[in-house]
Amino acid sequence: MFAAIKICAYIKGIMIQAANLSLNKPRLHSLDVFRGLTVMVMTLVNNPGDWGHIYPPLEHAAWNGCTVADLVFPFFLFIVGVSIVYALDTKKQDATQHGALLLKIVKRAAIIFGLGVFMSLYWYWDFSTVRIPGVLQRIALAYLISAFIFIKTGYKTQIGLVVLFLIAYYLLLTLVPVPGHGPANLGPETNLGAWLDRTLIGTNHLWKQSLTWDPEGLLGTLPAVGTALLGILTGTWLRQKNKTEMVKVYRMLGAGLVLVVAGWLLNPLFPINKSLWTSTFVLFTGGLAMLLLGFCYWLIDVKGYRRLTKPFIVYGVNAITVFVASGLLARTMNKVQIDYQGNNVSLSSALYDAFFDNYLSPVNASLAWAISYVLVWLVILWIMYNRGILVKI
């Protein structure tokens, strides 16, 4: 509990006005829009009114395959990679500052990881069963490793590492026998990654304790770093001063198409699977991310279209803020009990029944709740943006 209070105090301490931050500095507007769109969809997917009634594209694939919901996390990691280039490229040039820079990277990764654990602990405060892996935890590890790689290696080495990581991960999951389960396999509970998590973390600290596996497990961090490195490579293209804007657009669109096709063609060999974060999943989703960012870059930064971009920008500049805060609020509303029509129910259940479930079909009521949740946070983030408030880690 004391650690959680310290984290909250730290978060409060890093909220400052944009005059002291970077709102008014030149930004890659397309990246903010892409990030904001991604976080909007993440908020939508994570907060249905009824988990039993969801439109199929907004549900994660049961195992193999890829839905709209499955695109959110890899898109965000890709964006992390692009952002690393824009944040660290200039500082990278001075080798004498690498030590201090790497220390800052470690500190930032630790804070993000700590926020992830805090979200798992929130309300329950049970360290004996707290989930250790998670979305923010994987972001923290992927950021840490890929930022180190960016600082210490060049462009060609980074390409080689992407290839190495994806091939190595494929070989590990398809060739290495799994202790206690026999030959290598891609089953949820019996793959090498699930065994590694049970061995190093323990079943009490995994997402699916009853099934003894976790979709954000340790071994899957290897290909997740590959996703972030694809973002770094894309960010490096965008930063090149000797290339025209349209050359950058064509390069992103061309490379993105190649990656999507490669992932699709290799799918029978190594299925596209988010929970395993397979190498084909990296190629397929990384390619789609390049295509979408390439389109956004052409429309917003090249053509100068800004008319309807502000809702996405206000989400994009406070992305981790809304991810953490919206998750904590949702859990609070699910746990707070009130008297509603003579029954003791959660606050979220009462609101859902009063305003949505009584007026719409189950699946549309569930979607309407999720959309409303996105809009509530849009209002909050809009006010923060207009007042120049960012939360920086």
C-alpha cells in the first residue's frame, strides 16, 4: 500500500504546465494523431458495457488470427519505437552523454513497469497474487531494450536484429522441447513461453492463473522488441533530411505492404497470434502500422490537413495518462457497490442498466457504453490539453 501511495505521489509530482514541456515545440502531428487513434480504440476495446456481448472485430482473436482489437497493442509499441527516434536522435549523437541518457531510459522504463504493477494491485492490494506481466510491463521492457539498441547501434544493425529476433523466436517456439510437455508446440498452456513464465514467475502471478499462461509473458518480449524496432526504423526514415516528404511516404507504404504480405504468406508456417506475439504477427501488424502512419503522414504533415485531428491529438499527447486513469476508474466503478432498485450492485452495472441496457439491444448497448466512456475521457483530455497540462514520465 505504501509503495502504491509513493507511485501516486510521483505521478502527481510530474504533472506540470506545457510551458515547461513540449506542447509548443514542433511535433510530428501525424504521429500524435496515430497515437491518439490507437489509444481511443484501446479505450473502446477495454471498456465494453457487457463482456458477453461484443461485436467480433472488437474482441481479441480466441487464439490464432487477428482482429481490430489485436492491432491496438502492436500499433502502440510501433509508435513507441518511432517516438524513441524523435526523442533521442539528437542526444544520441553525443557519445559522452550516453551514460546519463541510458540511466534516464532505465528510470523511465522502471516507472512504466511500476505503473503496470500498480494497476494490477489496485483495489485488491494482494502481493501474493498480483499479476506481474502486463501491457505496461511489456511496453516498459520493449522500450528499455529497443532504446538501448537505438542508442548503441546503427541502422543496419537494427535491421539485422529485427531479423535475428524474429527468426530466433520462431526457432525457439517450434523446435525447442517443452519440459514436462514433450515436443515444441504452440498451445496456450504448453508452449515454451508459458512454461518459462510458470518457472520464473509462478502461476500465482500470471493473467490466467487457472490456465497457467500469460499473453504478456517474458519470452514474447523478444518479438515485441522487434515491433518497437520496426517503429525505430520508420522513425529514422522520417528523420532523414536528404529525402523528400513523398519519398518517405512511398517508402512507408511500400515497406508496409511488403511486411503485411510477408506476414500473411508465412501465416501457415507460424500462425499470426497476438497472445504468442508470433513473428508473423510482428510482420503483419508492423506492416499495417507503417501503412496507417504513412497515410497519416501524407494527409496531415505533407498535405497539411488538420481540420478534424484535434480529438485524436488530445488523446495522443496524454496516451499513458488515459490508459492508466481510465483503467483505474473502470475498476473503481466495477467495485463500488450502491443500492439500485432494491439491489446491491456495482456503480457501473447501475449506470449501464439505467442509461443503456434498457433501451438498446445487448450488443449495441455494450458498444454504446464503450463509446460513451471514450467520449467522457475525450472531454477530460480536451480540458487538459487546452490548459496545457501533460503528464510526462
